[in-house]
Amino acid sequence: MFYREAGQFKSGYAADQAMFPIPQDRYVVIAIVAFAFLGVPLIANEYWLQAILIPFLVFSMAAIGLNLLTGYAGQLSLGTGGFMAVGGYMTYKFTTFWPELNIVACFLLSGLCAAGVGVLFGIPSLRIKGFYLAVATLAAQFFLVWTFNKVPWFYNYNPSGTVTAPPRTIFGTMFTGPEASAPARYLLALSIVVVFAFAAKNLVRGRVGRSWMAIRDMDIAAEIIGFRPFQTKLLAFAISSFYCGVAGAMSLFLWLGSVETEAYGIDISFQVLFMVIIGGLGSILGSFLGAAFITLMPILLTNAPQFFGFSMASDLQKHIELMIFGGLIIFFLIAEPHGLARLWQIAKEKLRRWPFPY
């Protein structure tokens, strides 16, 4: 079989601990990334880019951020939507205050602002954990959304309370604003997600990731052997909030174009949490799989009746869609609690042992 490792030797520790120790994995990832950059913009239409691929990239970025905090560091958070709101609104302020500032720099600065807010709300993690920490982050969600709704400075005193992404160019190409094309916005979102996904993968493989997992598995034992729980948890909150802040900026500037505070409501926090749980806790790949599941499944359920020739009222169709969607989530949690990433890992292990997969 093409996936067997026969004849592949590793001569050092670095090769054995590489991100893709099997060359086949490396080739497949390179091919997928190359196709995403070169092939998708040529064959995908406006609907696929605007309604499916760009939202998938935005949610993947947010899911990676939450997975770093919940999956690797073991700190449950329900404030993802609030941290995304920080990123979206601060990017809007940066682009309106400094029109000459590069849009990518605005994204990074807004991520740093979200990281600062995340550290502030992560301080209680030293004393509380589990359900109580989730309630604390839920309070952060409501407080941040309320702040952006009640303080007119954040939306430049617009009477409607709406923020609209201004047009910005990079090397003469329009990437944000009403005149920006969907392929351009898709390529910018894809570039950001690819860079930060590889950064997150390397982060969890190093000293920082090991400290997070030690705190997650048993914080008392980790503290005894030398890890500092407070600094480790705050770092997890900071980096997670940074990713979520950049995702919020992407949602405003590369996907929606214009938002109100309701766009970053509690529904977004639960949605991203479902992505992490279904995709797989403690897995960067699981963040992408969960984002794909949550993004594509409602579209498939919406179009399924038309495919089979059925017609029903829109409200009934929406209710049935939510019921089926919830049932699928429960089924996946029961069938494989470790998410879709674990199913993919099992399939790879069986393929590598073929014809003796068990």
C-alpha cells in the first residue's frame, strides 16, 4: 500500500518528532494547501467563496483559538464571541483612525487587544475551574457585547450602531470593502489561517504546549514538578484570545462586511465550542474538521428536501434542520467522544497496518 512506512528511516530525534514524520502526510498537506491557493479561486463561484469557504476559514481560526485554551490547556471558555467582537471592533477603529495602516497589521493589533482582554478575564482561572470558569467567561461574553453596544465610540457614533469595513488594498489589490472581490478576500483569509494554523501546531509541540497539557491533565502535579499554573493559564488565555480576535476581524472585513453587536452574540460562542467538541479536543486538525461540519451540515440539510423533490414551509424546514443537526451532534459525541480527528487517526492507523488492520 502507498501509505506503508517500509523503507522510511529516521536518523535523529528531530526527524522522528517532525510535524509530518511520514512523507506521505507531508505531500498530501502540501497538495491540499497548493490546491486551496491555486485551484479553488479558479473553479469556485461567488456563492461557494462567500457562503461556504470564507465562513469556514473564519470559524476554523476561532476554533483553533478555543482549542488551544480548552483542548490543550483544559480551560473551558464560553466567551469566544466576545473576544471575536474585540477583534472586529478594534480593527474597525484602527482602520478608521489610521487609514494608511496595512490591513494585516490592523488584524494583528486587534488580536493583541483581544489577547489583553483575554488575560484580564483569565485571571480568575487561578482560583476557579470547570463549570465556574465557564460561567466567568460567559460573563465576559455578555459584558463585552454590552460594552460595544452601549459605548458609541466603538462604532464612531453611527446612529444605527453598525460598523462597516472600509476598503483597503494590499499592493494595489482591494481586499476589504464592498468593491473587494470574493477570490481576493478568500485568498487573504486562507493565507492568515494557514500561517496561524502552522504556528499553533508548532506551539503545541513545544515547551508551551507541554506545559498546557500538564496543567490540563493534573494541575497540582504540574505545579509540583515546576510548572507555574498562573502564568501558563494566562498565556493560554492570551494566545487563544489573540486567535479569536483575529477571527473576529476576519469575520467583519473578509466575510460579512458590516455587523452589529448581535453578530458576536452567545450563539457564536456555543457554535465554536461545538466545532471544537465535534472536531476533537486537543487537535488542530479537529478544529478544521469541526468547522467544516458545522458550516456544511446546515447547508446540506437545507438543500436535502429540494434534492429529493420535497417542498415544505421555510419555518418547518428550519425547525427540522435544527432537530436533525442536534441529533447528529449527539450521535457523534456518543459514537466518538474524541471527535472527528480521532476517527481520522483510527483510519490512518488501519491503513498503515493493512492488510492486518486490527
